[in-house]
Amino acid sequence: MSKRDEKIEAMIAEAKKLGLNISDDLITKVVIGLGPSVYNKNSELIACGKASELETIKNNFLRKKLGLTDDDAKLDEAIKEVCEELGTSNRSKKRVHMYALLAMKFDKVTVYDA
């Protein structure tokens, strides 16, 4: 099994453990889309309490990758909701799950179909 396949399996298992309703297919596509960053512990995790991290998610993922033009308040609220869905006591929120949930929330899952 390749390192990527192991990472995909781990992300799918963790999503199930957390009770996240994310398809295995979407998790696979997000892992592939994130490329090498999923193998780096620092870039693999999301710090929901760090404002600069949330700004990066808003600007680089929601605006650039998903092409959203909603106002900051709406995007900030969506990020906050997903952080809560990942679990406020969960100290290792994964970027893969965050991106998958945000893509689902804004009905932009097709961005991973390319």
C-alpha cells in the first residue's frame, strides 16, 4: 500500500470516528488535491483558535479554490461552524476534513472532479 493510500485510509477512519458525514470518495479527492502537505504534521492540522490560519483558509481555499464571493461574515461563520463540527475538544483537526466539510457546505464538491 502506498503512503498516499495509507493517509487516505487514516483520514476516512478518523472521519468515521468523529461521526463526520463525508464520503470516502471526497476524502480521497481532497487528500490528492492537498498533495504533499498532508504528510507534514504542521500543515496537516488546522488551528481553529488561530486567526491567521482561519484567514488563510478563507482567502486561499474558500475564495481562490472554491471561487466564493460571499462576504467575510458569511465565510467566517461557515469556518466557525465547521470548526465546531470537528469538535471543540479535538486538538488535531485535520485540514482534509475541514476542506471537505466546507466544500460540502457551499455545494462546491465538484471542484474536486477535475
